[in-house]
Amino acid sequence: MPINILMPALSPTMEKGNLAKWLKKEGDKVKSGDVIAEIETDKATMEVEAVDEGTIAKILVPEGTQDVPVNNVIAVLAGDGEDVKAAGAGAASAPPAKAEAPKAEAPKAAAPASAAAPVAKSGGDVVSNGIMAAPTPAASNGARVFSSPLARRLAKEAGIDLSRVTGSGPHGRVVARDIAEAKSGKGLKPATGAGAPAASTGAIGAPAMSDQQILALYDEGAYESVPHDSMRRTIAQRLTAATNSMPTFYLTVDCDLGKLASAREEINAAAGKDKDGKPLYKLSVNDFVIKAMALALQKIPEANVSWTEAAMLRHKHSDIGVAVALPFGLITPIIRQAEIKTLSAISNEMKDLAARAKGKKLKPNEYQGGTSSVSNLGMYGIKDFTAVINPPQSSILAVGTSEERAVVRNGQIVAATMMSVTLSCDHRAIDGALGAELITAFKKLIENPVMMVV
């Protein structure tokens, strides 16, 4: 029988991806392990390998197609000895990635006895075939709004209040095409009643202006509308969720970098050369910051944690994510077990991760997880700032620029190279005193870099 090739889930959180390129064409023979396509996720471009042997009978999703759902059939493989033409002719056409949701069939009088009936859970969710469906949303007046799962997701992404959308599906159900019309301002019911909200409800429940309300503030032709790519959507969703779900507090200290500057200069001067005469490493201030944060988490292990509703996860190692700015967004590649790595190893690994991040060549395990993060805007001259925690982590260190400042020592005003850092903490996992211990441990290490090598 023909073998369906499915859109793979390249990470635990991936729901859809872009089919960037086919490396095989119809009629090509493949064997297990052959790279057949390139898939773009929100953060990286990954190669897809064949897991069976055979001949590509039919490509159902052309390269360049965006937002292909995970587990959709993207191609059909004819096994050894099978009729390739017959396998290709019999392949069902895959739906386009952005196709309009088909109309739901009218409910039948009775379901077959063998069908798995949905089971209502105490919270109002519905479970069918082991998959939990989101509860039916309610209108602002408390009435239920019947809508498809796809319509609900699209409405959340667009910030559209479902109760204001006129449904065209069976029995007035809101479907995907209704959301598409609502985005253009069509099919939206006016907000009614004294308590009608001035703004629609966003994905996390916070008040948010609808697209129509925002567009109405600007003259047509005075702007260019650039659609969000998958990375920008993911950043928006994750950081909005973090901001709304995490009770966050901030702690700021000033660090004296006098000893670090001298140590860095001496270490870089002593670096060996490779066969091309280039230094084997060149340490940056950020390399010291990563190492100091990793060691601080080991000194204060109660702060090296992740919050879950059931338990606190206490991490054994310090896996430090480092924010890397990209032209199309932001990514945080992770230095694993940074506490046991030398400064030169951290420096070289960070350079490699940053280069591959900019080429969208990171693997999911290289940017997912982590126990804490560092975000450094010092190179832009920023003195201090606060950073948003990247869940499931419980902290992130925001690093400002190093600069000469006037400080008082022994009653005398002197110049010193100082750097301000701000620690953001998830108060569910890290209390104020514990956060203070962590940032104090970091300050001691960064001000005395010899402690990082003993």
C-alpha cells in the first residue's frame, strides 16, 4: 500500500510549519535516511528524512506552502514493487494550508454504537478520541457562541470578539471564513448594551483593540501592512502569556567591572593561535555574564527552578539561554551545563549558536527549555532595562552597558567602570529574598572573575 508522508512535528509545541523546499521530486527513489524536504518552523529550518524506502509517487503540498498543519499528508510514497502511477493517482489531495474550513455536516439522528462519544469533563471541556477540545466561548452577555476550533484560534490571533461575528455555518456556527470576513470589517455585529466593551478580548483575556479599531485610527495609504510571520506570532503569544500569567518582580544592582576588564584583557592576550593565525577564542563581557549567572544558580539552587502547577522543578544544571536578535524576531539559544564549561568554551559555543540562529539552522533542543536566561542590550548603549521571562524559566537577567561613572570610595569621588543588571523573577517560584540572594551571588562573581575559574 502507498505510504503517506506527513508534516512532522519538529518540536513538542509545533502545530504547523512552512514547507520551504522539496529536495526530491515525483518519480525519485528514496531510501530510509534520505533528506527529502526542508521545513521552516517559527524558529528554525529543519531537514526532513525519509523513514521508508520507495518512490515519490505524488507531492501533495508544493514547496513554498505556509502554515501546513502537523500530520497533514504532504506526499505519497510508493513502496518497492508498487505501481507508482497508481499510487500517485489514488493519492488524496491535501487541503491547502490556508484553505477555508469546510462546512460541517448537519448532525445525524443517531451516532453509530461504535463511535467514541465525547465525554463532558467537570470543567466544561469535551474530550473526544482522547483529545481535549477548548470549551465553547461565551458572549459578553453570557450566551454561548457556537464556533469551530479553527475559528476560535483565528479569532484569538486577530483579537476579534467571537460574540460579534455573524456565523454562516450550520445553525449559525462561526467558521473560519466568518473570521476572515470579520478581519476586513464585514459581518461584525455592533457592540450593544450599557456594559458593551470598548475593545475586544485578546487571546489571554486582556482587553485589546480589534484590527478594525486600530486601522480606523490611520488614513488608508499612510502605512504598509506587513503580515506576521510564524516567529513573530509565537513571540507575541508566549511573551503575552508570560506577562499575564507570571507575577513578576525586579531587582537591580550596579556591578564594578574593574577587575573583569583587566582579566578579560589578560586572558584574550594569552589566547593561542589556530593554523590560520587567528586567536582560538576572544572573550566578551557577555561570556563572563553567562558563566557568572550559571555559577550563581548553583550557589543558590533554590532559585534554579521552574514552576508547574503540581510541583517545583529543581534543576541540577544551569542551562542558560542567551537572547539573540534576528532581523525577523528573537531567539534564545541555550548554553547547556554552563556552570562546568570554561569561559573560552562558552565564548566559542555562543558564537556558533548565534551564527546558526541567524541562519535559522538551530535544532529545537538548542533553543527550547533552559533554566534561566540573559538578555544583553549593552552594545546599544542601554543603561538598564527589564526583560520578560521566557517560560518555563523563572528568571532572566537584563544586562546594560558598561560605562565609566563617578562613584564614592573611602570618601573620595573616583571614576569606575560600572554595569547595571536587573533580575526579573517569577514570584510563584522565587521570593524576594531568594531573588536578592541570587543577584547578590551574581554580583560577587562578576566583580571577582577569579572566582569563576576556581
